[in-house]
Amino acid sequence: MNEAGDATAIRAAIQAGAMTVADHARACLARVAARDSEVCAWTWCDPDLVLDQARGIEAQAPTGALHGLAVGIKDVMLTRDMPTQFNSPLYAGNQAGMDAACVSLLRSAGALIFGKTDTVEFAATGAKAKTRNPHDLSRTPGGSSSGSAAAVADGHVPLALGTQTGGSMIRPASYCGVYGMKPTFGLVSREGVRAFSPTFDTVGWYARSARDLALLYEVFDPYPAASPEPPFKLEGARIAVCRTAYWPEAEAGTQVALDQAIERLSRAGAHLVDLELPDPFGDQMRRHKQIMDVEGAAHFLPEYRAHPGQLEISLRDYIENPEGLTRAQYLEAYDEAAGLRPVFDRIAAEFDAVLTPSSTGEAPKGIAATGSYTFNGMWTLLHVPCINVPGLTGPLGLPVGLTLTGPRFSDRRLLAIAKAVGAAFAP
């Protein structure tokens, strides 16, 4: 992906006086005006508020690493000056009057909070976002962070926040052809973010380059690096290729992309090793769903009780439990997941990174569904950092990303590797 228009380049232009914050804001607003009637990435964007914020930021001395940079906010995150509606009719016009912790951190870093991006209802299930894939408007951008991924991919804003409970950050990044990061679970505060499954819910972000992912990472990590991560070289690197037990579900797009990746990384001097995880890792999508179901029941129960019959059936199912899952099954899922996390950390620590699919293939037709999270749920369950690296395409010429992952809290190292891998994947 071309870095010429990424957040780091825009920040440098603002710092050099070649561009004002208001210039940047107006350019973003112009792109939204030109494209969003088709892409439908935004649920709320007020040009007057955007420009007022931009002028306020300009009037202050730079306060942080994101000074003046426009950031889209997934509409499950509270914003003090914008509605937060969760794409649910039950919360139409809802105004919380306070910021989520992640939004507060962005403001402290000088960011321009640009607007609210569309999402699958409650970042779970139910109503789908109206957003369309910028590469092919007849296709889904993925979900649930639909609008955030599309807004960055289509050049509306250079950065956007999303969330992942199953595959809601990484799959849209793959379909839309952008960088996406789901950091290690627990690294970013979820205060003020609509809860679905507290064991999995993770705040993440989208960008046009790996260096932009790193820019946001430093805003959110409470422990600054003692020294900068040195540039990573692919020559001599050990990268594990993990197709996972779900590889039979990979479509031609992902199969072609992984072949392309192996060829390009090998040509760059990396040593690629096939990684087959032990048997217990082959059943983790089922475990993920069991935990997500029981926690979803707890977090949608208030709406279920307060608004009888008004929730979509897919949301009601969390409470009504049509599969008849038992508490014993839930406990088994919790315990097995907890046991596998350190096991994977030890396995992954033997390599510089683990390369694995981000999606089953290219973005599916239509927006009534957002695609399968088959290749994402296991990594979310393991709490490991994941970075979607774009640049590859499937047989239809649509984006297909691949995921880099590694042990928990190896995020900084993974970001350095993503820069090198992204350069190898770039057309």
C-alpha cells in the first residue's frame, strides 16, 4: 500500500507547515462528500463540528503523536459530542455525553475525532451495516467493523478504530485491503465500549501502512518502549506458515494469496516452515462460540427484558439458548482456552512470526452477511496480537490479506515484522 497518503506522511506535512489541520479536515470531508453516498461508511459525520475541532487543534500547541490527524470511531464507542447508536433502533439518537477511554486517549494525543462509522448491530449480530466494499460496491466490506475498514480503504480518513470479538477487525481489513491490528487482549481499555463478550472484546485499529499502526500502538500502550524496535530484515527470518485445522474452508482467494506470500517471502530470504498445531487447537472455533454465547446472553439480557420481542432473533438466541448449552460446557471451554494460551505462546516463540489466513477468501457478494470468521476466532480466543497485511489479491483481483501473529504482548515486534512483510507483499 502506498504510504504517500498515510497518517505519518500527513502528520509530517502538518508539522512542516505544508498543510494545516483544517486543510486535512477539508480534504477528508471532500472525499466523504464524493464517495459516501455509495460506500456508506458513516452513521454520523458533522462537517461543522469537524472544522470547529480542526480550528481548535490548530490554535493549540501540538499535544501528542496524532496532532490533527482525522480518526473514525466505530459506533459502539461512546463519544461526548456525537451520538452512539450501536446500529440499533433501540438506541436511535442516543447521546452519552462522555468519551470511551480509547476516544479520550485519542483526544489527548491531539487526534481529530472525525465521526462515527457503521457497524453490525451491537458489534455482534442482528442488523448489518449499510457499508459497501470500496473495491466492489456489490460486496461486503466484512464486519462488524464495516465502516471503519471501508473509510480507511476509500481514503475518507487515514485512521479508524474498530473492535474484534470474533474476526471483526481482521476480516474487514482483508476484504478492504488495508492494514488492521487486533492487539494483545487487554492492552487497550474497553471502558465506554459496548460489551459483547468480555473474554474476547478487543479495541483495534485500521491504517494505510504498518508505520501508522505503530503510531497508534504507541498512543495506547501504557508502557513506552525502552528503545525503538530495530528494523526487521526478512533475510534469514524464520516464519511459520499455519494453515490451521480449518484450511479445507479456504477458498481460491486465500489459497492463491498464501502461495504468493510464500513465494515472495522466500525470494526475500526468509525461511518458511509449515506449522501444524497440536490436536487441541483444532476445536477452538467451537470453544470460542460457546464462550461468546454465554457472555452475549449476559450482555444482551437488559435489552431483551426491557424491550420484549424487539431484538433481532439472532440476538435473542444468546438468551434463549436454542442449542441447550450447559454451564458445564461453558466451564470446559473457559478452562481449555486458558490452558492453550501459554502453549501457543511457547510454540510461536520459536519463530519470528506466524503467518496464517485472515479470511476464507475474497469479499463475498452482497451485504446481507459479512463473511466467515473461521480463520479469526481461534486467535481471538488465544488473546494473541494479529496484524492483517494487505497487498495480495485473489483470482477476481480483489484484496486478500494475511495475518501475522505471535505470542501475547509481542505486539511491537510484530509491528516491525509487518513493515517488512508489507513491503514484500506490495504490488
